[in-house]
Amino acid sequence: MPQDAAPSIRIGIGGWTYEPWRGTFYPEGLAQKRELEYASRRLTSIEINGTFYGSQKPESFARWREETPEGFVFSLKGPRFATNRRVLAEAGESIERFVTGGIAELREKLGPINWQFAPTKRFDPDDFAAFLALLPKSVDGLALRHAVEVRHDSFRSPDFIALLREHAEVVAGDSPYPQIADVTAPFVYARIMGTSAGEALGYATAALDAWAERARAWAAGSAPGDLDTVSPHVAAPQGRDVFLYVISGHKVVNPAAAMALVERLA
């Protein structure tokens, strides 16, 4: 975040291609090729999931940039080939291939990269430090921001928090995974997973209000007092950018939940 820019709060969903959204989120008859155009004008960010499973063409990143409005931002999931391995220190080639494989075509719409680890991956301080050292700070003149999403309870350690420094720990919300809400970077990356079929907006009103207030607290440079952390919070007087995605849960209502949060934070 440039020093002269105010912190931003971006709310979104995971991906934009999901058949049950057609007729619920997307209007009946909307051409599939226009779904990103539609979603990006009702949300402020989308986490691209396809990058986790395989490489995307540079032309695809360029097209997605062109189809979305000014100010919209994409987050990307780093490839599983980098994170789903026994020795993380050997992930350098996979990381470099991903970072130099066209993501810079997003230009000013390139947001953080989320490196997601399997629930079975345990915390190994030396190996995890080696992985973080492999994450590049920039590509083609664009600054890169990295977040790590860990899902094993062994990461609830001050040593893990100390390792992160400028990288963000992904905050797990309403999920079975360990919640480590320590703020370790100039931005916050949260994924909330508790939408349910019984709520038209995915969450009850009180829950939506609570997540909106947490996002405001992060953006202001403070921290919510009702989330689990490992270490004491360090305030950021300049504030922090916030990226919050409604993921998993009862997926068909995730866009409704995200739009409800966008409305609360407008």
C-alpha cells in the first residue's frame, strides 16, 4: 500500500464460475463469458482458485484485467505444486514458474498471493523459513504481497508468527481449521467459511455485522478483540489493506454474503 493511500477493504468470493450461481447470483440467461464482468461490478475482489490447480495463460490474466472495472483486485492462490510437498525448501522452481508465468498481466489489479497448505502439513521452523525466503518481492516491477494459509494446529506457535514478518497469516473464520488471527503484515487476508443454507444472506445479520466490524478494525490498524491470536497485537497507525473472501460453507449463498458485507462497508 503506498504511504499516501488510504487503507482499502476488499470483499469477494472464490472464483466466479459455479453452475448453482446461475439463476441465483447471475441473472437467468446471462452469457457465461460475461459472468466475471457481472461479479466484478457487485464485489470488489475475487480470489482466483484455478491457479492452485494448474497454470493459466498470460492472455487469460490480461483478459480478466480488461473485463473488470477500475479499482477491482484479484487475489491468487499459489500452486499446490509449491505447497503440497514434504520439503518446502525445494519449492523454488514451482514458485518461480508461477510468478513469472503471466500473473503480471493483471498489473494494478494484482492483489496478494495465498499459499495454502494441507491440513496435514506440520510446522517445521527451518523448512518453513526456507519456503518464505523463496517468495519473491516483485515481478516485472510489480510489488508482490504474500499470505500463507496453514491448517495444522502446530502452527499456533510464537515461532511461526515471528517468522512471518512482512507476510500475512490467512485468518480462518467460522471454519474447522485453527484460527490464527495475528496481524503480521501491512495487509490482512481473511477467508470466512460459515455460510449456511438456512440464511438467505449466508449469515445471520449479527454475524455479518461482526465481520464488517472486524474488517473496519483491521483497516484502522487495530485488531478485533474476539478472534484467536498467538502473540500480542502490534498496532499500525497508518492502517492496513484488508482482503476478505466468503469461501466454502453453503457456497450458493456466498455471493449474497459478500454483497451484504460490501454494502455494510460502503
